[in-house]
Amino acid sequence: MAGIDVKWQGVYPALTTKFNQQEEPDHGLFVQNLKVQMDAGVHGVILGGTLGEASTLTTAEKEDLVKLTISEVASQVPVILNIAEGSTREAVAQAKKAKEWGADGLMVLPPMRYKPDARECVAYFKAIAMAVDLPVMIYNNPVDYKTEVTLDMFDELVECQNIQAVKESTRDVSNVTRLKNKFGERIKILCGVDTLAMESLVMGANGWVAGLVCAYPYETMGVYELVVQGRVSEALEIYRWFLPLLELDIHPKLVQYIKLAETMEGIGSEFVRAPRMPLVDDERNRITGVIRKAQSVRPDLNKYNLKHPS
């Protein structure tokens, strides 16, 4: 197994991949953002997800990103790589490479571009899990990826001991309770939808795979820590402020929206890799307005005795 124990507990940012104006990776800016995430106290990091623009990254770029992140986090938190492929063979190959590069765990999506039936999807996940000894989190997002991993499917998947967690993105918060009722702590649950994160944590989710954390790590950690401490009414004060920003995570242009927020927070840039393009005109003005309004009434984390930017 990898050197760092993956507990699947707490806040795991789905980090954006930073680019320069020529669409080349900007490792310096990536490290700057990563250091802020680490300072805020995140519990792990996820590379190459939707926010990481994985579909546009080459294998060599993924390798560089994994190795750079491992070097920077210096064994403080686990580094998780996303697997999103169209064939089982390529997904297994990517998983093996992730192991070679030193990743501590995997987040795995169902097959891309082909909607598998339950038998095919279970076989796909099992093939990946059995190919490596890394812990695996299944990404269950039927809204965006059209494949639902049902409780019956999880019943088969738990035969693989290294399938340990689910990124719960069905957008049905009651699914947290269904999973807990059936599997207890055998399957750790991390909410994958920012706008349902606090609700999921209150209902017993173990953590949060977060998007807006890329721009607002301290507020994200604040909501999580307050819920864990049972200070739900205080967490709700921050969460109500946060919600207009969190809604940027559930739009097809979440990458551009969150990168704009990172830029306005001084820890990112708006550069994306084509076919994505930076925001312009009315759309950019609208999203900028949402971010500026939130910045103007930002909660004072000192009030809650929470960690805040120095």
C-alpha cells in the first residue's frame, strides 16, 4: 500500500490545474494555491478531476502534477488521482501509473462516453481496484455522467477491500442515510456537491470533496470544523453566506467560474485549456458580481475561533 493512510475523512479539494496564457501548466501558481490549501488544514487533495481539466491533460502532465504535489505536501496529506477513461484497459493502465508515480489513492469515475449497465460498471470498477493496492473512492454522479452506482452495485463492490469510499453526487441528500444504513462505516461518504455539503455532513457524511475550496479554503474548512464540533447553528451562518458562491460549482462552466473566483482571491488565474475559454462580457460580469458581493460581506472567522488567512 501507499505510504500515507487514506482515511477518507474531512475536506479534500478537487484542485484546479493552473495554466498560463499559452495553455501550458503553471506549476508555480499551482504550488501557491496548494500551499494556501495546506495552511487552511485540508485533509487530502484530489488531482485530475473535472475541475482539474483532466480530459485535456496528457499522461506526462498528470505524472508531473502528481509528483510535484507529492513533493510539496511532504507526506502531510494523501494525494489522490482521478481516473476517468473510456476503456477498462486504459483505466487499469492509468491506475498502475498512478501507483508508480506515488499517488496514495484513486478516485474513479464510471466509463466515459459509454453508459454501461450495472454488470459492466461493477466489472469496470473491480478491474481497476484489483489491478492496484491503492484505496479507491467511487465517484457516483448520475446527473453529469448518466451512470448511477446503486446500493446493489455497492453490495458487489465491497467485495474489493480497497474500494473504501464514495464521492456522493447523486444530489439526493437522503442517499447519505441509505448508504449509512446499509454499509455503516464500510463505505466512507464524501459529499461531492458543494451546495449539499453541510446538509450531507449533518446527516453523517464523513467528508467533502469540495470545489469552491479552491478559492475559499478557510471558509470551507470552517463549515466542516464547526459541523464536526456540533456547532451547527454557527456553521449555518457561514454556509448561508457561502451558498451563492457554492452554486458556481453546479454549472457546466464550473471550471471557469471557480478559476475566476481563485483569481479574484489572488490564488489563481482565469486561464483554461481549449475547448474551454475564459469568461467574457455579460457572463463574466455576472459571475464577478456574485463573487464581489460575497467578498463585501465576508464572515469574520475570528468570531468562531477558526483558522483564517494570516
